[in-house]
Amino acid sequence: MMAEADCYLGVKRCGCAVAIVVDTPEHQKEVRKSVAEFMRGGLVIERVTRDDGVDRLLRGGRHCTHGQAG
């Protein structure tokens, strides 16, 4: 069973979630690379449950119309 907080969410300044990576022990190197990429893109990183992260991403983040980078 995974921990309750098992994802990193990349969030734009407007509040829209636009990126997600699942934190798994067997893929720690790839997770770190993804989080670093999110940060280079100007995103704020939040550690959330997988269900919350996917919900936020699908609730509108993929289609952010705020036009703000990062």
C-alpha cells in the first residue's frame, strides 16, 4: 500500500494543476527528474494524495485558460 501523500503536483501561479508524477520507491530517480522539470518550468510543487492530484489535474488544469506561465 502506498503512503497517503504519494504524488507531486505541479501547480501554476493561477492555481491550476498542470503536471503530476506518482512517487514510487522503484522510480525515485525519474520522480526527482520530473519534479526538477516542473520547478524549472516555474511550477509550485505540492505533495498530495494520488486521488486528489488526479482530481485536480482533470478538473481543469489540463485546460488552463489563465495564460500564465508557471
